[in-house]
Amino acid sequence: MQTTFTPEQLRDPAIQRSNEILRACVHCGFCTATCPTYQVLGDELDSPRGRIYLIKDMLENERIPDEKTVKHIDRCLSCLACMTTCPSGVHYMHLVDHAREYIEAKYKRPWQDRALRWVLAQILPYPTRFRLALLGAKLGRPFRFLMPDARLRAMLDMAPKHIPPVSRNDDPQSFAPEGPRVKRVALMTGCAQKALNTDINDATIRLLRRLGCEVVVAEGAGCCGALTHHMGKSADSHRTAARNIRAWAREMDGEGLDAIVINTSGCGTTVKDYGHMFRNDPLAADAARVSGLAMDVSELLMQLALPERDEQGLTVAYHAACSLQHGQKIKTHPKDLLKRAGFTVVEPADSHLCCGSAGTYNLMQPEISAKLKDRKVRTLEAKKPDLIAAGNIGCMIQIGSGTGLPVVHTVELLDWATGGPKPPALGRTQGRGGDIPILR
């Protein structure tokens, strides 16, 4: 794609990067075939190619964003399926992130939108505030019909029936391995996950310790910044990301780390991009070190001696989170690990398509999100599984709200198969011979 940025514009590192991305695009349209919003809405401007044209025009002409441009960019899920499909290597993620930052700085949204985005940015990245909000949503759910805005109704619907107790495993501390130490790793405990499902971090710590890892929850680490980053609120996202970088750099410079383990794939995609986000910042060197050590938990588990099990008699439908399969290019590890643990693994049709969660997307674009969720649930249930597994808390909440099947994190199943407790979400789910026997 030909661009016409001026030399003065190109002195801005963000414009320079966007120019590189735009010039890589060859207008082929392959991205439209795998774009969920294009499939749902059928509008060229709701495809990556259409959004690229809008972004190019906006940035080149230094336009104040108009309502039409903002609408179509807001509708992007950032699922990154287009990056998997693109034959030219167009790094759409960096381009749309820049566009959102530009819109946040230049465009005055209607007051309702500004208020909603402010509330989400002030609540979701903070576990204590999020817990209080979930409690309020739970109490307010009977009055859902009084809410005039579909987005407010979606916020009420998001609240789980049971708000889990606080897990002390999320506090800064170090967990010794069971047996000789194989690796020393930092676990990112996250933000929303600590309010929505404390079983995931608990299971991760148990499993990694069982496999010979010392697990550190670093002082000062918290939200990865993804939720605000994808809203274009770069100052907020960089502030929380910087705290993580400093916290993990202290551990790297202290007793050392073999990996920074992340069990929420949306966070993992962002942390692995810290090197780019901070490339022009005094923290650039440490950010690059953090990105280099960041691993999805499934990547680390492939390096450890996870025991092989005989077939259990439980069929697991594996949902591939977009941030894992497209953002991090991790496609086979979770399935291979589940099979090694004795589960029968099936995948739904069109497994590359998004479930519609996408961070805060299901709250800000509830109608489109609901259509994507319904399609995803139908394809998962068509495989007639006993349960559904995923590697991202947002996907778990989204899919769980549309199915009666248990939805659990992959690491919970692996923990159970190697000696941990049965995942609470499974209830009375049984394998061929009853509850799965554990390894000692």
C-alpha cells in the first residue's frame, strides 16, 4: 500500500511504525475470510482491510476522527485472526492499537460512552474494586429489565452466580517446589482473574510446584495493562505495565528467573509485546527482558516432565482463545498436554473464530458479542463433550454464560490429573471409572 506521510510525521515513532505496517498491506482481502465482525456484519469497513483504509486516511491527514471511523474501529475485536491469515505479514495489532490511542486523544465520545469506558478502566484492573462491582451487579440483576442501555444489562449479566473467596496465594510470596528445583518462575496472577476465578492461579501454583518449579508471586506485579491498552488509554496501560516490568526485573536481577508464566492468554499477548510498547522508554531494556521471558503456562509445561496418563473417558472440547492461537501463535501445546493427561480432545468447527469476549468487547459491543458467543457455543456443544477447556478467563466467562456444560481452565484439568483436587466447576462429572484417579 502506498502511503504519503511527510518527513515531519515520520519523526513520530508511532507514525513510523504504522507506516511500516500500512506499506506491507497488498489489499489482497484474505483477512476478510477470517474476520468475525465481517462475517457477522458483512460490511467491508468492518473487516481488517476496510479498517486499514480508515486508519490510513485518519493518520495521514491528521484528521479529527469522525463517528463513522470510530464506530468501525470500535467494532474490531483485536482477535488477530487477520494476522494469522495475512500472507504479507501485516502487523495489524500495532496498527489498530495506534489508531485507538489516536482516537482516545482526538475524539470526544458521547458522555455515556466516556462514562462507561472510565468506569471499566477504574474497576476491571483492580481486583478489590472488581469484586465490589460484581457484588453490586449480582444484587442488581433482578432489576435488569429497568436498564435502558444494552451495555449496562451486559455488565449485570457478567456477574457470576458465586463470587469466589479471596485466595492468599495471590499475595506476594514464594512457593517452594515439591522435590528438587528444576526452574524458578514468576507467576503473573493478573487482575480480573483474581476476582472472577481464584481456582486457576491456585491450580497453576500446585501443578508447577509438583513439576519442580519454585513459583514466585512478585511484589508490585499486577494488571498487565491490556484492558486499558485496548481502549486507547495508553497512559493507564503503560503505568500498570511499568510496575510489572520493575517487579519482574527485581526478581531477574535477584535470584533470577527462568520464565514469567502467564495463565491468561490475553495478558500473555500484551506482556510479550512490552518490548515494543516500551521501545522508546527508559525501561526499554528491562521491558525487552520481560518479553523475552514471558511464557504461556502451556509453553512452560511442554518443557517439564508432565506424566502421561491412560485414557480417562472424559471428552474435552478445547476452545482456542484468539490471544493464544493468533496473538501468541500457540496452537497445539494445550491440546497435546490434555491428551498426555489422558483426556480425549475435540475441537469445534471454525475454531479460529472468536467467542466474542475480547477483553471488554462483550460489555461495549454486547449485540455483536452475543452473536459470536451463540455461534461458538453451538459449535462446541455439537461435539458432544463432557466439558469445555480454555486458556483465558474472558473466554471462560463468555462461553460459560451460554452453555450448561462445565467450562474450566486447561491448567485445572492438568492439575487434577497429576494429583490436585477436582476442579469445582466440574461438579459430578466423572470419567470412565468414576472420578479420575490421581498420580502419587
